[in-house]
Amino acid sequence: MLVDSHCHLDFPEFLPELEAVLARARDAGVGHFLTIGTELEAFPRIRSIAETAEDIHCTVGVHPHSAAKEILESPEILLRESEHPKVVAFGETGLDFHYNNSPRVEQIADFRVHIAAARQASLPLIVHTRDAEDDTIAILTEEMEIGAFTGVIHCFTGSDKLARSCLELGFYISASGIVTFKKAETLRAVIRDVPLDRLLVETDAPYLAPQPHRGKRNEPCFVVHTAAVLAELKGVSEEMLASATTENFFRLFSKAKQ
């Protein structure tokens, strides 16, 4: 069984045929889905999708692109929503200094509020980081000194420094379809060194379809292609890769087992 540890089932690209999308994934061997919160405004829709099936869970959070739109003054709303049995993590949150769709100061403030929620609820954090490695490392390190929390760097595209720093903090690393791209040799080299027991696999669907579907709408069934590349990188069978990443998922997102 594989787990798609990060997808966006509520996005409009899927709404006309969500059941068919899920059926294709299940037929391909995907046994669990984590659909990700990006705006509080959209959270009721995300939660309702998770409520439709036992093999779907969700997160609650504000994407850094939306930090200026949904400024979090405290973790209270996140904590309140996390009481729902289908909510297993906070995020995605973090820093995106590539697009800067929200001012950096507001991204940082929201990021710290998500961390506070993760610490208080003992639920993991899903971190988005782009062109913000040093700031991400600094914030995670500072906050870890305040009190422990855990999480995953999703759709990892960073440097060896980022990977090592986050692994040392106890975080997991999640690989998306980008790892299959022809020009992603540097990324593959970094992922190759990530311990197998700290690795997750995701689609980030509907974005970033892996080879051989690059350029098309991504969907959870395509996670099998990313997993195959990861198995080759790690020098293990596809079955072992699936077993390890699934075990890792339920270790990190332990609430999803309840």
C-alpha cells in the first residue's frame, strides 16, 4: 500500500470527478490520502471530503500565499478545528519567498502560530519552504528550543543543508513528482541520503505530475511513479519502499490510525 501524504482533493480540478479520481488511486494501490488545508475559508469543504471515506484524512492551516488574507492572531482557531477526528496535522504553512504573495513578516507570523498549535496539540506540522531555507531553519530551530514539535518538509526541493538540518530536528522529508524530472539530479542526490525511515511520498496533486505524466493534471494514482523512482534511489524494492513510507506516514500522523 502507498499513501499520498499530500494532495489537494478540494481543488476545482477534481470536483467534477473526485470519486473517479479516488477510484483510480485505490486501484493503483494507494490506500490512504491526506488532503491539505490551505485556507481556513475552504476548510469546511476539505473536512467534508475527509468525512466521506475512512481512507481520507485532512489538515487545517493557512498556506503562506494566503498569510496576508488570513492573519492568525493566535492558534485558537487551529486548535479548535483540530479537535475533529479527521484532522491529523496543521498546515500547510511555512515560507514562500519566491512568489512573495504575502508579505514576509506576515508569513513568518502565521508560521509561528501554526508551530504553537502543533506544539500544544501534539500534532505534526506540514511545512512549505521555497527560497527561504535559512529563515525556515532558523525559525524551526528557535521554536524547537521553546518546546518540541514534529512535522514534515513537504514537496522537498531544497539543499542538503536543509535536509540535514530538518532531519536533525526530527522532521521527515517528503518527495513529490519533481524527483522524477530529468533535470532533478541534484535533488535526487539529496533524497538518496535521506534515511528510509524518515521519507514520505506525495503528489501535491493537482500539481507537479511525475514522469511520464509531466505537464498533465496530477492525481493521487500517479504517486506510484514517484515511489518507483524513490525505490531505485534507495536501492530497495518498490514493495519495501511502499511499506516503509506507509509506516512512516502513520508514525508521523499517528492520529490517522485511531
